[in-house]
Amino acid sequence: MFSNFLIWFVIVPIIMMAGLACCGNDNMKAIRTVMVVCSTVLLAMAIWLVVEFLGLRAAGDTSEMLFTGSWMWYAPLNIHLAVGVDGISVLMLLLSAIIVFAGTFASWKINPLPKNFFLWFALLSTGVFGFFISIDMFTMFMFYEVALIPMYLLIGVWGTGRKEYSAMKLTLMLMGGSAFLMLGLLGIYWHSAPAGGEHTWNILQIAHNNAIDPSWQNLLFCFTFVGFGVLGAMFPFHTWSPDGHACAPTAVSMLHAGVLMKLGGYGCFRIAIYLLPSAAQELAWIFIILTGVSIVYGAFSACVQTDLKYINAYSSVSHCGMVLFAILMLNQTAMTGGILQMLSHGLMTALFFALIGMIYGRTHTRDIREMGGLMTIMPYLGVCYMIAGFASLGLPGLSGFVAEMTIFFGAFEDSDLFHRIFVIAATCAIVITAVYILRVVGKLILGPVKDEHHRQLTDASWWERLSTVTLIVCLAGIGFFPNWINETIQHSFIPIINALNGAI
């Protein structure tokens, strides 16, 4: 078991928690050392995995999943600790490792109870990594819950504003989505085997058996897509997201919007579309309408906000709606764009929330009406915020442009009038995005200084620069060199497309 490299993506965060537990409550040097060492190890592991994965693909290995392993966990229900990765999950692991690394430095001076904060942060990371390496539905669901549970305490204890209300609202809505998801997964399990065969939770085996009756697929698709869609902030189940983001501490907002919401899009792709292709073909139009509303509604809502976190939170509703929208187009080009959008938005929104936390820590306000002229006061943070904004509105050379263009090209590919109407509506959201991004940049970064006390504020410290530079380099790397991502994920779509073609 321990010889399987993927297992260490779960073991290292557990070691991180054990190391933190041994630290004194106020021994910041020891706490930071544990976090920096473990997060650096996770990032190095993720980079090595990408290199090794690309090497195996270049050598001609066309297996659906690589680095697979399976160990019996609970025999009566045939539950296994089964792991494996394809190109998509490899990139999600890399994204998670980058944001955990950046979030560690963004929380360098977290207070109060820094030890307890990082313990819960490490548990959240454990759930995220475990989810992306799992190919057993039950194990995946278990890690999904592990990733959700710490959110209540991280927001309720270390958050700001209406933190208890936001934490409870987030928990109740996401647990409600989990109930739908569990019903869907149980249904898939009970219909997973041919007549007389053994029921299984293994995703690859279920897809290979192709035994789920089309009459059941429609119901199970609704349960699973809604269950994952709640975490992906799909309209009308999105209302937990803005409040949760606005009240969460900086690193939690980064991991929450940057990675946790991607569990929703990844789950829709890996479970709902892949295992229930007949229902996906028949019911996609319903969810295209809902995700189309998410895209436009989120962008318009961001335009009328004055709180920096709420602006970015509603922007995340719009961008995550774009991910689900692309997946529902059911063609390889659009789905490739959806995966690129998951990466792009994860990095971009993590950068936004990191910068907002840094600005708030100095000015003690997030209201854009009370701030201005930050380019004069804090030029480094001002430039970084502008870069994040340009990535959000899709400036060529940054990741947002590559992702959105791929989605729109794919969405127009072999599509009918219905689909093209919603594609046009989604493209209009880019214009709306430009409005609220340029509005914030104009008032916050380039406008006149509104509070003379702000002139005494300092610019970013070295640990804040390390966090932001890491994310900016990744945003530019995707924008200028997207081909390696396409090479990583291109084989991952073959079984999905085959399943969809077989359902037509």
C-alpha cells in the first residue's frame, strides 16, 4: 500500500497534522516550519507526478488510469481504497498543492490559535487530495466529506463579519448537497453490475460494465449532478458561496474557491457524465440553463457589490458556472476548456483572495468606497491585483483567455440553436466581467487616495510576495504555454467521449 506514490498525497497532510499536534500552541517558529516543509513536499510531489505522468504518456502508455492501486477496506459492501490518476486528476493535484503552498505563506501571521487553524487547514487539504486520487466512489465521497467538515470551524472561529451565520449556512447547504449525492452514489452502486454480477463502487468497473438502465440513469444523474453542483455554486444553490467566501480567513478563501469548488466540477465530470452518459445526453439542456444563469447572474451581481470579497465571490459563481457549462456541452473541445477554466479560476481566485486579505490586513476595510490610490501606497500589491483582474477578464497571455476561448470554440462545435443562444449569453458575461474588474481597478488601485492615514501603510512582506509570485507565475505559465496541459489531459477524454457516443 505505502509503495503506491499516490497514497502519500494523503499521508503527508496527516504527517502535517501530527507535526502540528506536537508543536506548542504559541510556538510560531515550529508551526511555520511544519507547514512550510510539508506544503513544499506536497508541491514537489505534484510536480514530480506531472513530469512522470507525461513521461509515461510519451512512452506510449495509454492506460485510462496510471499509478493505480486497490486494497480491500470493507468486504461486505465491496468497498476498496482504490486510487489512480489520469491527466485531469494529476492537474487537480498540482493545483491543490500550489494553493496549499501559497495559502501557507498567506497565513503567516494568522491569529488567534494558529496551531488549531493549521490543523483544520491540514485536514481540509487531506480531504481534497484524497478526493482527487480516489477511483472508488465510496472512498471519494468519504474524502469529499472530510474536505467539507473543517469549513464550519475555519470560518466560524477565524472568519470575519457574520462568520457564524455564514459558516452554518455553508455547512447546511453543502450537507444538503451531500445528501443528494449520497442517494445518487448508492443508486449507481445498486445498479452497477450485470444480472448476477457483483456490485461495485469502482468507477472504472462501473463504466466498463455499462449496466445501469437508462430509465434509472435520469434520476441518478439529477441526484449526482445537483449534489456536486451545489459545491460548484450552480444556480439556484449558490447562495452559500458569497457569504462563505466573504467571511472566511484568507487561506481558507484561497483553498475554498481555488480548490474545494473544483470538487464539484470534477465530480460532475467523473461521476455524472462518465457513468450516466445516456442521462447526460437527455438532461444536459436543463442544467445548461441553470449554469447559463449562474454565469450571467454571478457577473451582474459582482457589478453591484462594494465589498472586495463579495465582488470576487460572485465572480467565482460566474466562473465556476462556466466550468459546468463547458462540461455539459459534451464534446472534447469544450470539456478541455472546462478543465483549463478549473485551473485558471483556481489560481486566479486564490490570488484575488490572498491580495484582498493582505489589503484588508493593512487598511482594515474591504469597501472600495473607502479606499483608493493603492498603486501609490502599495505598488506591489496594486500591480498584483491588476494582474489578477486581467486574468479574470480574459486578457491574452494569461490563463483566463486560453480557458474561455477553448470553451466558446467547443460550445459552438456541432451545436444547435439552443446551445448557441446560451453560448452567446455566456460570452456576454465577459463584457460584464470587464466592467466590474475595471471599476475596481479604477477606484481601488488607480484612484485618488481617500484616507490620508493609508499613506503610512507598508507594501507586501517577503512571505506575501512569495505567495503571490507563485500564483502569478502559474497564471502566466498557462497563458503562454497551454500545450503541455492539453498533452496531459487529451487521453483522459477518450473513455468519456466513447461512453457518450455509445449513449447516442
